[in-house]
Amino acid sequence: MKNKLSLLIGACSALAATGCTSPAAAPEHPNVIYVFPDQFRNAAMGFWAEDGFREHVDFQADPVHTPRLNRFAHESVVLSSAQSNCPLSSPHRGSLLTGMYPNRSGVPLNCNSDRPVSSLREDAVCIGDAFAQAGYDCAYIGKLHVDYPTPNDPEHPGHYVAEGQPVWDAYTPPERRHGFNYWYSYGTFDVHKNPHYWDTDGHRHDPKEWSPLHEAQRTIAYLKNEGNVRDPRKPFFIMVGMNPPHSPYRSLDDCMEEDYNLYKDQPLEALLVRPNADREREKAASVRYYFASVTGVDRAFGQILDALDELGLAKNTIVVFASDHGETMCSQATDDPKNSPYTESMNVPFLVRYPEVLRPRVDDLLLSSPDIMPTLLGLAGLDAEIPQGLHGINYAPLFFDGKSQRVERPDGALYLQNMNGEKEADGKIRTYFPGARGIKTRDYTLALYIDRKTRRLKKSLLFHDAADPYQLENLPLEEHPETVKDLCARMGRLLKEIDDPWYTENILPELIPYP
Ligand code: CA
């Protein structure tokens, strides 16, 4: 395939003098755009309330205005049960980029300057490396959040890019960009209307514009090749990491007023419609800003789709819409939106449009975070570029043909929660504590928590999702021995496959029969 591609690129180069410079000059492999806002729960897409979609899920859709996603869903393979296994920003992103679980991606914890234990592996062949290797022009736009921050501010050498301790934001120098030749990114920063980015040359930009809309415009400028930033003879791979609807979602500093106006006069009963949502929580009123952010992301995403249409690129471009994790939004008596095994934390949007190739439909594939990299490469016809030894599995054959026998469907997705290891004398964290492991199957969610000192079972969560989709009743393990036995057997097998610390340290062997 690579040979054919370079032949084609060569032929196109020869033609360049005679005008073969159009971005639509039909590369052999499709373009790919992966758009992933942060903390975007799967229920926050209006189409789940429509006929043709609602019968595929057992949850009530949020009453959100998402006209672009609704239309996009009708053109896409829509996964109803994609899972973020370690539903936290950096660990998910590490898995997304490497195709590995957090124990191998280099990113077991959220990245900040106190945690040298958590930083994307420099030696990993990441998704950008693989697409670049296949002859793609690769662009990263928006939030990255996988690097350990160091004092490497390109404009103030020897200084961090942000104040305070620990430092959260980070600058990613060229040698850590893993195949992305176009760069317009930052680590993590939550002032949504005053974002900043470092470009390919390390110059900082402070556009004072709501970040998703700014990133959409940057993506469109790249598509149009303004400033000659990409090689138009190559197919492109773009990742767009939008930050909203990530917190804060508490004022008009966080979202666009026109979007907020859609929700501002609606009573909380009309917005927090699920039976597990507690409208008395202090956080409840923030739902209006969260939904406004969802609607704004929908508009930004729509701008990218419109540009693909205008440029004649839509047909030969795979477009994915996903998120790094969900948002519990007043359920489960917690204000922590993520990092938990609850459906609303783990279940993420995953929509793939590939016109004339993928038949639009809803599929209940239990896709896991590490599966995304090999699956995207597979969808682009780049099976040969999928590195050996990944944790993730290429499920592209299932997208091409829902009945494919070439790849077996997973019968469970792992849940992983890691915490800081012991702080060392210099205040840094160089180990992590694997505090909880669990499994999500079609019918159940199980999570087991251990005590840091004794490594004995401290707490369990067991939900019969098929009968209790809002996870209102935590079932005692001892009352469901057969179910627990079956779930622990599946979990033990998966933990061994990924060489997880729970397997290597033989944690809870009385419950988990590691093979
Ligand atoms: Ca996040």
C-alpha cells in the first residue's frame, strides 16, 4: 500500500506543474479528522431522542440543541456503548494516542508538574507517527494534556508556561509531537474565552475567542491550506481536541450567550430529566451552561463539516466525533464528573462518517480507548501501519460490515482508576496506586476498590445495567455470586492480557481468577 501511495504522490508531484494541486486530488487513502471535545457525555446529543436512535439505548437523551450532530448521526456509524476505560483527561488521551492502556502509554494519571510518573512515552509509535509514516500530513489542534510540564517555555527559557504549583499547562516541543507536522496546541487550560496555543514554531497565540470556535476556524484554515501549512498532495490526519463542555460551566465567561439563551429560562426539571439526577445539588444550575457549551461545540463541529463540503473534501474524509470521558451531571451523589465507573462517566460519543463506505447505523460495540488508534488506521486502509503489540484492537472490519466474522466483538470493557503513589522527598510522584479495577459488559457494571495499605477489598459497585440503566441500586456482591464470578473471570482475563498491575501484583486473588 505504501508503495502505491508513494507512486501516486510521485505521479501527482509530476503533475503539480500542470495544476494537480487541488486538495481534492484524490489521495489513495482517505483523509481523517478526529474531533473530541472534553467531558462530552454520550446522552448530550439530541438525536438519541429521535426514532431510529432511541430504541437502541436505555437512557433518556438530554434535552439539548445539537442540530449538526443530529444530521451527522444520520450519516454515520453511531456507537451506543463506546467506553472511556480510565475516564480522565490524560489517561484517556494517552490511550487514544498510543493504543495502549495507561500502564503502557506512560500516562496513568492526569499530567501536572508534580507527577513525572505521567507523561506520554517518547518511544511509543503514536497515532500521528503511524499516519505520518503512511504519507499523511498530520495536524494537532487544541488540548493535548499528555505531557509532564517542564520549564520549557519557548519564549522564556528555563520557565514553566504557567504559574502556580503544581503547573498543569505544558508546551510540547517538536521532538515530542509524534508525527504531527502542523501544531496549534496547549497542555490544559480552562479559561474558555481566553485560550492560548503554541504553533508549529513555538509561537504563542492568545486569540480571545471561545476556544471551540477558534479551533474550528484554525482547522478550516488548515483545510484551505492558508499560509501553505500542509502538503496538498498528501492525505491529511487532523486531531481537534476541544476543551468545552469541560468545566467551568458557571457563567457567560464559559460559553456563548446565544447558546445559553436556549436554556436560561428552562426549569431544572426540564433539563435534568434523568431519574438519577439530583436537582437539589449546588451544581444543578450549571446544567444550563453545560448544555450551552454542548450546543456551541455542535456549531463549531458544523463549521468544520461545512468547510469539508465547500472544499469538495467530504466524500473522501473520515470524520469522527468522540470525547475523552463523560460527565455525571448531578447523578450518583457526586460532583466529580468523571473518573468513576458510572455509565455517565465512562460512556462517550463515538460517531464515524465515511461517505459511500460505511452504512449509517447504530452499533452497540463496546469500543475501548486503546482500540481507537488501530481502528482509525484500519478504517483508513492502513492495517499495515498498525504497530505490533498494541493493547487495542482494530475493529474497522465491524464498521465496514456489522456482521463481519473477521474480528470478534469484545464482551467487556475494563474500568481503571489510578491514584498518586507515595510522594517522594522532593514532593514528586513517581509511582501510581491502582486503586480500582472493574468491567463494563452489556448487562453489568462492576468496580472493585482496594485499600492502599492492605490491598484488600474496600468498596464495590455492582449495577445490573440492563435492568437498572440509571444505576440506582448498588447490588451487594455476596447476594450475586454467580454474576460476580462471571464478571471477575472476564476481568481477570482482560487484566492479564494487558499485563495490568492488578494481574502482576495478584490483587484480590480470592475474587479474581487470573488465568
Ligand atoms: Ca477531560
